[in-house]
Amino acid sequence: MKVSGRTIVKGVGVGEVLVCAEPISFLGGVDAKTGIIADGPAKGKCVKGKVLVFPRGKGSTVGSYVMFQLKKNNAMPVAIVNLESEIIVAVGAIISEIPMIDKLEKDPFTFLKDGMRATVDATNGFIEVKE
């Protein structure tokens, strides 16, 4: 299945899907050293090497820098998929060079599940999963 979306940050990321049903605050919500989520339903799961799917970001503008720290610590996701991007996560993805898309043609929470293998081709504006 291939679903088109809007490119926020160009690039390609391939990995296992991690779905977080709630918005993420990278400041305090994700450990910058390990990539482990600190709160919410995905608490204890790690974003490192994952196609991270969540509705949108929340919280402090420092969250963008925390995303950059994830990159420096080799703990960042390989790609990000949002329902609708907001500035904090978009800036974090830009400075960290994390491929990112949003506004998919189909709600990602209806077809993406934890553990699926997905390719996010943000250069061409789509996500693809094998069914």
C-alpha cells in the first residue's frame, strides 16, 4: 500500500513503525540520550531507528533541539509521519535531517501498526508498507 502525503523534510527513511496515539513533547517526553519515550501510552518504547507516527508535537520550542540531540546521540527516528505538522517538530526534523511527511491521503492510524516495516519517501511525498 502506497499513500501520498505532504513533504515537510525531504529524504527517505526505512524502518519499523512505532505508532503513538497522542501528541509528543520532545522536551521531557523523549529521552535525548536513549530515544525512550517518557510518558503517555507509548511510555518505555524507543524511537531510535523507527518510523515514528504521531498526531503532532506539543510543548516547548526546546523540543526541536532535543530532536537534534537525538541525532547527535544516534537515537533518532528514521522518519516522522504526522497527521498535521507543527513548527516545533518540523524545525526539529529539518535541523536533524529526519525525513518527514504529514497530511496523508488516508489516516495513518487506520493502516499503520506497531512493528510493520515502512518506507517513508518524503522526497517524493509518500509512505509505503507491504501488506
